[in-house]
Amino acid sequence: MRKTPKKRIAKTGTLYELKCSWLKKPAVNAAFDALELEFAVAAVVIAARAKAGLSQEALAARMGTQQSYIARLESGCELPAMKTLARVAEATGTKPQFKFVAG
């Protein structure tokens, strides 16, 4: 059986530097901007869980869901419903606060 050669990965510096180089591309920058809300919600969920000292698995158990769902919320891949955010708040001992700001 033929072996596939391993690909070399060039060292590009920090993850931040890599992100900055990608964001110089208009298509990548537009896609990143389109996901701003998902990333903001993910950051809030992660912060609430961390402040409560919970693992993803523990938060999922308190919410009556699976750890994989919490992982998807925290990755920014899903934009949760308001009821889900309320369940996150209850499970982490926090209160949701929503507001609109000028953009």
C-alpha cells in the first residue's frame, strides 16, 4: 500500500497574525463581518459559563441538552433562540440583558 506523504505546515506566527492576514482579503472580511452577531453571542455564552465555573458538559446537563449543542453555541455556528439564551442565563445564575446600539 502506498503511503501518503505528510504535508508541511509553514510557521506563520501567532493565530492573531494569521487572522489579520486573512481579513485583508475582501471576501473573508465580508464573511467574518456577516458572522459578527453569532460571534458576539458565543462570547457571551462562554463568559457566562466560565464565570459560573461550569464545563460545557455541566452547562448542558443544567439546560437539559447535549454538550455538543453547547459546543456549537460557543463556536458561533448557531444563533440561538431567545428562549435558549434565557435557559443559558438560568443555568449560569445570570440574567440576560439585551439592547440596541447605534452602528
